[in-house]
Amino acid sequence: MKSYHHKAKSTLKSTLLETILNSIDEGIHVVNSEGKTIFYNHRAAEIDGFEPEEVLGKHILEVYPSLTEETSTLIRTLRTGEPIEERQQTFINKKGKKITTINKTIPVRLDDQSIGALEISREITQLQELVNKISHLQSQLHLERTNKPISLAPGTRYSFDQIIGKHPDFIKAIDYAKKAAETSSSILLYGETGTGKEVFAQSIHNASPRKNKPFIAQNCAALPRDLLESLLFGTEKGGFTGAVSRPGLFEQANGGTLLLDEINSMSIDLQAKLLRVLQDNRIRRIGGNKEKEINVRIIATSNVPPEKALKEKQIREDLFYRLSVVLIRIPPLRERIDYDLKDLVQYFIHYYNRKFKKNVQGITNSVMKIFYQYHWPGNVRELQHVIEGAFNLIGSKKQIQIEHIPQYLKQRVQNQDYQNNNTFENFSGQSLPAAVEQLERKLIKKALQTADGNISKAARILQIKRQTLQYKIKKYGL
């Protein structure tokens, strides 16, 4: 009886596992130590164009005659016992459809003995087609522009005269950027999402000697590692299954500027390859054996403070020093609000008046009060979207009013007011000096938490000198 229950329990586990593996979006292919398929889920069958019965129990080279012991990742992992990290593969499946996948192959062990290999396949066919189209369009655009006189650099819309801001730290950032534009050194721009890093990058390019050459921007967080690598460096025919000869973004940007947005999202191993390019000024296409000299200025951006990106190993230390020859911090809107909010609001009202053919004169005092109280986590980009949204609701009215701005914004300001009121209630019955010290202590603690313990950043948030903050930290024992 006990044996029966054990067997039933084992069967239930096996059925449950098989159900789970057959319901996921990745293809799962498992072979035993002899190379024969022992598990092949429904998604793998869809990708390859087979029925599971055509694959199960058969040797992998029997089912895939185009593969060899050298080209089959499953056979190679069986032989070496080593995993094969994400590998891009393009092939024609049994139904004649061109498929691109990213595969990961790992050995299956029991008591330190290899008993098989497992491969996980994620189909990225549509994404690969999109990358190819983008690359082709960028190439065509570059060819068209090379014979045309231009006032703004290819691929750009912004210059320094379009950047709005009077805050001292913002003015300093613009000044640094203008000086850096005169050289070809690498630049690292860092600031929160929505602070205008690409606007700075384009402005630097348009003020540089490279302004008549291409400006190409690529978001490093938008693509998987293999696709980003092929897009950056290009490919040679035969480099991997299905590869065609095409230039990468480094070649297309030759003579100009390549913006690598969110560099902290790029995989560490690809960062190592980028470092070599920066050191040697030479690239080699994937699958190629010839190196090509390039002349490209790199501007990189990070939405994470450099010290945090380094601490959390989001960026290689050697690459950081190579990129940050010029390091420019773009302050968030909440730090600039007293200096720049009104000008930015007027700019966006003027912009959307022209775009939507309206005649909006401004915003009411009550809306402006909310804008000043709001924290603006999305920064200037969020402000722009709020103004654009208001234009969609304003109708024939001449001023943006409370009902034209998002509910979430009003709600967050109300919650903030409530918290502030509770805070001041805590000070009741205290002398003024004691209440000031208590509030000061709370504000300093919050600034240090926001800055992840970085005293310089906390001082900027509090808008006091670093030495002053150090004195107060010591005073309050923080």
C-alpha cells in the first residue's frame, strides 16, 4: 500500500511538472547522455515546426540533419559538461519559416555525473526583424544625408539655445557641456529619468566639430544582449546561422557621435567589448575577421548616480573611468523648481499652442501652487506630459485649471500636505529652537536616505554646503 501511494505521488509530481513546462512561453528541449530527446515541450515544437512525437526518443542529429556534433549546442554541452550562455540562432524551421531564437544550454547532473543536457529557447523573430529594419533605415538615412547641406546634425532636434534653466547647478552643467563640445573626449551624463540627458547630448553634438556628421542614439535597456551587440558592431555573413553582412551603429556613426543611453543597463560582458573599442578605436563585426578603424565620439548616459552604479556593479569600473572623462550631472526638476518652473511651463504652453493651434494664456494660481508643491519624480518630461494632457482637455478656455491636470498629481500633493501637517503637530509644546532642531534632524536623515548615504548628494538636495552638512551630521549623531 505504501509503495502504491509513493508511486501515485511520484506520478502526480511528474504530471504537474510536465503541465508547467508545457504552459510556459520558452521552448524546453532535454536530451539524455546519449543525445536522445527525453522531453520536448509544446512551445519548442511550435518554434521548430515539429510535432513532439517526431522528436521524442530520437537522436538530435537524426531530427536535425543540418546540425553536426560541433554546431549542436546540446551535443557540445553533453561532451564538455559546460553551459553555453545566451546564444542567438537564426534558422528555417520544418514549416519553412525563418526563426530567430536566443538559446541557453545547461548540463543536467546527478551525483556529479552528467546525465543529459537541457536547452531553453526564447523566440525573438519579430524583435530581430525590427532590429534589421532599424539598422537598414539608419543606413539609408545616413547615405541620404551625406550629400545634403544641413543646419542641424543628422538625427538631432536640439541645440544649447533650446535648453531652459536658470538654477546655478543647471547653468554649471550647460557650461561644462559647452566646453566639452569643443573636444572629442567621452562624456558621461547622469540624471534621473526625464531630466533631459538626450537634449544635452544632442546639443553637445550640434556645438561640436562633428555637427555635420551623424548623431545616432541607442537605448541599451531596449534590447537583449545579443541583439544589442549585433546592432552596435554589425555582422558578417556566416557569423552565426542566418547572419547577413551589415554595418553596425559604430560604423554608421563614423565621424560623428554615438549616444549610448542607459549604459548601466548594458550587460557586463558587452561593456568589456565596448571598453576595447574605446581603447583601440577599432571594431570587428560579429563573425568577421577584419578590424576597421573608427572615429566615433561616445556620449553615455545613466539614470543611476555613478557611485551607486559602481557599488551595485551595474557598470564596470574601468569602463566608467573611460567614459567619464567629462562627467556632467543634470539636476532633477525638484531641485530647480524655484528657478525654472515658470519658464518651463511657459515654454510648453507656447509649444503646444503652436502644435494644437490654440491660444492658451497660462495657468491659474491654484494650479501653479500645486506645481510648486509637487515632487515631479518624472522631472521635465513629466511636466511636459501634464501640460500636453491639459491642452487635450482645456477646450476653448484660456487658462489651464485644476480640472485639466491629472488626478494623481493632485492626490499626491494632498497626501504630502497631510504628512506635513502631522509633522508640525509633533512639534506642538516645544520651544522654537527644539522644534527647528527636530525638523532639521528629520530633513537631514531623509536626504541621506535619498542619497544612499552620499554626503555630497545629500548636501545638494538640502541646498547647503557639504561642510555644513558634515557638521550637522556630527552634531546630531547621524
